[in-house]
Amino acid sequence: MNHGKKVVLSAVQPTNQIHIGNYLGAIKNWVQYQNDYDCLFFAVDLHSITSGKVIDPKELRENTYRAIATYVACGIDPNKSTLFIQSQVPQHAELAWVLTCNSSMGELSRMTQYKDKSQKAGAHIPAGLFTYPVLMASDILLYNTHLVPVGEDQKQHLELTRDIAERMNYNYQLEGAKTGEKPLFVVPEPMIQKTGARIMSLQDGDVKMSKSDPTAGACVFLNDSDKEIEKKFKRAVTDSGTEVKAEEQSSGLRNLLQIQACILGEEYNAVLSRYVGKQYGYLKVDTAHIVINAIGPIREKTEEILKDRTELDRILKVGREAARARAEKQLNEVYKRIGFIRE
Ligand code: AMP
Ligand code: TRP
């Protein structure tokens, strides 16, 4: 732990594979915070069972290891950041219960992600889908997090987390303390990048690239081969036009330009200006190559790390022990203020 530094925390679900939306919108940005902040990054396996579908346990285990290996391959240094698996720190689920009792049906019903996913779920809506944002709030509040780097889609969950924190800070003030003194939780802020915060499906520029999208070619995964990446970009849906125009771009074209801008660290308009008047095909092929150059080395490194399970397990042990110690301290404080008897 780095005393005095602000806490940065974020996580990705180990459902299916990690895609370029997760990478560009989240993980890529985490790397830069490691020197200046006290960082915690983890794989949220408890979140990955909220769909209500039974996942093959072997697949879940593999994807969880893969998520951690990917973080390391992307540049998360276990010597600088606390790197762990959510279910290995039981305090996440424990605090989630307390937060559930301090949340309302109304505010959870307003979550757009819940509305979308529950509509698709049919008659059987898993209760976990409904309470999932509370578990996310628990992940964040357990470590007195100041900043949470996430994609645009998580903004509403962050707002909910702030509301819960403020409510509990008011309801559970320290005995004898003046109002607002020594609040129970730090109220966290989201950190949302300008570019890359919302990478869209390659098959529909109006929907977010998502792990759960069954459309073939919609997602580019970090472990796709160069060939697969090229094929997906060549087949990316744009519009009925043929060449890029300066005034207006369809959502599909905007997405390709945006992906380039994000990887190259350039302004959208700078990338656009290179393609004005050119055929869509150029943009597609160039984007594929830029993506291949960016994620090819990550893919290779991830595979290498995955081969050494002993080392991965060692990294995870160090991470969970550090996380548990911090989480236990905060949970004790919460339990004490509520009036639960501690040993
Ligand atoms: P998830 O895939 O839901 O576990 O998301 C993990 C992280 O990736 C979160 O910070 C999301 O906001 C971010 N993310 C997911 N999909 C996208 C996307 N299409 N574009 C940008 N960021 C994304
Ligand atoms: N809900 C996030 C997502 O699906 C993942 C997540 C869970 C998370 N807990 C978190 C992100 C805590 C940031 C902080 O993208």
C-alpha cells in the first residue's frame, strides 16, 4: 500500500474474452496511473455469474486466469499495483449485503444496463442482475477509492455508488463526531476517457462492443489472430457510401476512426483528415493493421504468462493478501458503526 496517494481502482468481468473496447476504454488507461496512485485492479468473477446462465466452471477458471494474465501483459505491474481476483476477497460480498440494505428498489430499477439486460433475459430475470451495481459499489467503497477509470457505460453505476456512499456517510456517522467529520466512505469520482470510452460493435456502429454480443465479427478480442482481426475489420459495417467525407461520417466509420485515434493517441479530426476522399477499404485495412500492431504483442505476452501458473498463483496470493487486509479494516469499521459485534 502507498500511504498518502489517492486510490485508483477498476475491474473487468472475466466473461468470455477481453475485447478491444475493454482494452481501449479501460485497461490501457490503468497502466499510466500506477506510478502516481495507489492502484487496485482485479477480475470480477462474482459479477460474471449475474447473467443467470450456468457457465462451464473450467471456462470461468480459464477466463479468470486469462483476465489477470492480460492485465499483466498490458502493463499492470504486480509490484506496483494490487492485482487480485474478487471472489478471493470475501469482504466484497459481505459489504455488498450491507449496501443492498442501504439501496432502494427505485434507484436500482433506473439503471439502464439493468433495463437493457433484463429485457433480453425473458421471463427469468436473475435477481443478481438487479443487485449487481451494489456489488460494484462494494468493490469500490471497500478500499476508500478516490478515482475509478471506466468506460462511459459505467457512469451511472458510479453515480449510484456515490449516492450510496453519501447516504451511509450520513446515516452512520461516528459517535461523538460533528456532522460530516470522519465519513465512513470516500465518495469516489469516475474517470472517463475522451477517446475510447465507447468503442462500438464492428457490425453495428450504434451498439456498444460487448462481450455478450452473439453477432459474428462484432467484437475484436485481444486473443484474436492477426488474420481474424483483419477479416473482422474488412467486414466492418459502414454505410452505403464509398469514400470518407469531411462533413459527416456514419457511426460505423466514426468507430473505425475513433479506434485509430485512441490507439495512436491522436485527435479524431487529425485521423479523419488523412482519410477524407479515400475509399472505405483503406480505412478498414489501416485500422486492422494499427490494431494488430497494438494488440499482437499483448496476445503473445498473455500466452507466455498463462503458461506459468505457479508464477500467476504467486502473484495472486500476494494480491489477495494485501487486498484482504485492507478490505477487512474497512469492513470492520462499517460493522462497528452499524452495531454488529466484532470479536
Ligand atoms: P465489462 O466488459 O462490462 O466487464 O467492462 C469492463 C470495462 O471495460 C469497463 O470499464 C467498461 O466501461 C469498459 N468497456 C466495456 N465495453 C466497452 C466499450 N465497448 N468501449 C469502451 N469501454 C468499454
Ligand atoms: N461493472 C463493471 C463492468 O461491467 C465491472 C466492475 C465491477 C467494476 N466492479 C467494478 C469497474 C469496480 C470498476 C470498479 O464493466
